[in-house]
Amino acid sequence: MNSANDPKAVGPRIRMMMPQLTPLEARVVETVFGLRDFSEDTALKDLAAEAGVSEAMVVKITKKLGFSGYRDFRTAVSNYNRLPTAEMHQELSADDSSREIIQKVFRTSINALEETLAILDVDGFDRAADILAKAGQRDFYGVGGSAQIARDVAHKFLRIGVRANVQDDSHMMLMSASLLGADDIAIGFSHSGNTTAVIDAIQLARKSGARTIAVTNYGGSPLAQIADIVLCSTAQGSPLMGENAAARIAQLNILDALFMAVAQRNYQTAEKNLEKTMSAVASKRKDRLP
């Protein structure tokens, strides 16, 4: 997946940069995506007038987003807007029927999966799988909903005999991170990439010599900047659902794929351990039957 050439990656790429923009710059970007008729025919002066800023400001913002200039930005966004997935994301309304609510929620999740697939760093993914498979100790750090994602993947790994510790308390994170070494790995889970407890723990894990991975929705976030490997999801937000709901689904899919990749690296052992763990659970259930 070459995200630089994939039209699906344009929206996510811009969204991931939004936290690094000033409020004025972010408003200009929001103006672009709010224009239904934005196309390759949209003149720089017209967009500047619509956003209430100078033409020079618009060009500066496009370059800050990683484009060579306004024309490059306009072409990329126009191509992105023509994609079927670009139409999938629709805001929920108080007047929506149950069928419309279901369709909008599902389409938002489908869109998040499509765009996350487009931006996923496959080389980073492979490195993460290699390190996880060989690590002596595996620490997973997360708070709130991110801790639930960490627990889900730890549960999957345990089924194939790959043990991981999940910490959701800031003190426990730091204590555990301080005991890691060069053969270990720490993964920080944070949708925003701004969770202080997770950032502090990942920093300490690095200082202790461990390799680090960030699972986040923002590639330019503080957590992403300090991690050795970044696995990014992407999701469009809405006033009611926020970004977290769809991003959580995308992150779970990234981690399901990571689980499969780790299992593949020692398939016979994984298969043997899976049989053991599933047999243990099945026998316990039989014992409880009347």
C-alpha cells in the first residue's frame, strides 16, 4: 500500500495533520471539505474569499499539510472527493429513521476501515510483528476505551501462548515500564496520542531500553513522535459519535492482523498453544454442566 499515491489516503493524511494546525488554519481546511462543489476548477482566490483569508495563507496551509502547493492540494482533494467512500460518512440527524441510523453508523465504520487500510505502514507493521513475536516481556498501556482495545488483543495473544501485561493505571504503567529491557516491547494505545499517562510510560520504557509501538489515530501526536513504530488508524468524527467509535473498529482490525502475523511467524507453536488454551476452557465448561 503506497499511501502517497492512493487517493483514499488523502483525507486521512489531512485529518492526521489537523491537530498541528492553528484554529485559523484548521478553519480553512474545514471550509474546503465543507464545499460540495470544490473541484479542480476552484480558483485559489475564490477559496481564499470563502475562508476569509489571504491567498498566501491558503498556499502556506497546503504546504504545511505536505503538498507542494495549492494546485497539488486541489487535485488530491478533488480526486478524494470523487471516491465512493468519501460519500459514506454522513452526520446523524434527529430526524433519522432506525434504518438510516444503522446505515450511517455502518458506513462510517466501513469508511474508517477503507482509509486505515490505505494509510497503514506495512513495513512498520512487519517490524512490529517481528518484535512482538520475539519479545521477552510485552507491556500494553492504555486508559479508558484504549485499555479495552489493549485487553482485547492481549486476550487473543494469550490464546496462542504469547503473554502480555495490560496496565491501565498510571503508577502501574511506570512501575512496569521501569523493569523492561532491551529484549522487551511496550505498546501505547491512545486515540488522541495525547494521553499523558501512556506517553510517560512509553518514554520510560524507551529509557529502559525496550522497543516501543504507538497505536493511535494521529501520526503527528506526541505519542507517535516518541515511539519506534506507529500503527495509525483514521476515522472521521461526528458531533454525536465522535471519532473514537469508528477508530476503535479500525484499530481492532489492525491488531487482529498483527495477531495473525505474529502467529504466522511460529505457526506450529501457535497452533499447539491454541489447542491447549481452548481445551482448558472447554473442559472447564464441561465441569459446570449439570
